[in-house]
Amino acid sequence: MSFATILFAEAAGHVELPMPTWMYGVIALIVFVFLGVATFSYRDVANRHSTSRPSRAAAEPGHGH
């Protein structure tokens, strides 16, 4: 092996992370909590606006579930 190959192998073997590894988990947890809150905020939206338009069950008889 040449000297350049040895140096390249040594340089490629060590990668410095920009932050501690546990911070990646914290960031992922924050993202998932934010997405969960955003999803939860859409809960029961159709029933909030039921007075502004007739319901589908009344408009289409025989399709009530």
C-alpha cells in the first residue's frame, strides 16, 4: 500500500459528528411531538362545522353509516 492510500483510509475511518449523538434523539423527539400536536389539532374538525352546511347523511338518504 502506498502512503497516500494509508492516509486516505485513516481519514475516511474517522468522522466527527457536529453534535453529541444523544442530541439527534432529542431533535427527533421534538419533531415527532410537533407533528403529533399538529395531527391532534385536526381532531373532530368535520363536526365543528356541521352547522354551516347540511350533513351528508341528510343529503344522501340510504348512506347513513
